[in-house]
Amino acid sequence: MLDGVRVVEFSQLIAAPFCGLTLLDLGAEVIKVESRSGDPLRKFPPYLDDGESAQFRALNRGKRSVVADLATPGGSALARKLIKSADVVIENLGNSRALLGIGYEDAAARRPELVWCAISGWGADAPGRAIDPSLQAAMGLISITGENGTCEASSAAVRGWSRSGVFVSRKSAGTTPSVRDGSGSIWSGRSRASAWTDTRASFTTETSRKGNLSSGSVLSE
């Protein structure tokens, strides 16, 4: 379905890697960009016999890997070079656009058909960074989970991470209202369906030659 589509993924943990994995399973080429210290998920148990995190391998299997220190001129230049060659960009690094030195608007000016998917904890342009457990804590959800006499536990954190993006993709499929402007489409909502947003957007791009920016958060419904 997505043969010939190149996805460049600036990602860590679960939400964005799951989005990239879905596009990979649909036939896209996915290039995962990591810092020198690597995706923190590499350190998450359980571990396989070779010592690699089972969660990391499950979410990043089949992807090509590139190491780039975005805080250095060389790393930033490499990132821009990769973006220039991409059909789809996925990122969930919070301040990644500042680190990349290029945002959707600038990238789309050079490549109008580019699809850019931004996933965050609180939503586009919201201050602070967060992942599912900390969002549950902020909402008070953790206070009503777990068992009596034990520490509270987050509720299905991994499910929350992986589904971040489902709502955005549903928007692209036309099942919920969307916001459009003359230069493409801007999606704002809950950040796994991000993948379907990108899939739909890729097909739309083939006919209209217009890309779009998909912006989703783990928190919003």
C-alpha cells in the first residue's frame, strides 16, 4: 500500500514509534533517528536473550537506524537532509522542531507534498512535556487505580501511548470534523491512528500534491 513512501521518524518511547511501525507494516520505508544515547525504550524490561529490550524491538523492528545529535550543527544538518528526502516526518521529541532547526512550514515550503505528524503529551504549542503516566497523575486518574493498601498504579499506560494518534487518524478518514486551510490540512486531536492519518494523507498527496501537518496529543479526546 505504501511502497515507495519514505518515513523519517524522530522518536522515542511508544507513541511515535508505534505510528512508524504501522506505516512500515503497510509497506513504507522507515528511518528512525536517535540520539547517541539512544531511545530510552532500549532500557525498558523485559529483555530478550541478546539483552535488547523486547518492547523496543517490537516497536522498531524492520526500521533503518540513524544516529544524529540534533544539538550539533552536523546532526542538525543531517536531520534536514533526511527531512528533504522524506514523504512523511513523524516526531514526538517535544522541542524537536527547535532542535531540528526546521519546522513544518519551512519544510513544506521546500517540499509542498510533505506530510508531518507531530505527537505530544499536552498538545500542539502547550508548555511542558508529558507521557501517559504523568498525564494520568495530573488528571488524578492514578489516585483511583491500584489496590487498597498499595501504591497507586497507572492505568494501561502502554495502551495510552500506543493509541495516541488514533483520534488524529480518524479525523483524516473523515469520521470527525476537521480544520482545513488553503495550503493543506491541519489535524488537532488525540495523537495509533496517527499512522492512518499519514496513510490517508499520503494518498491525498499523490493526487493533490499538497501535504499536511497532523498534530495530536495523548491527553486530548
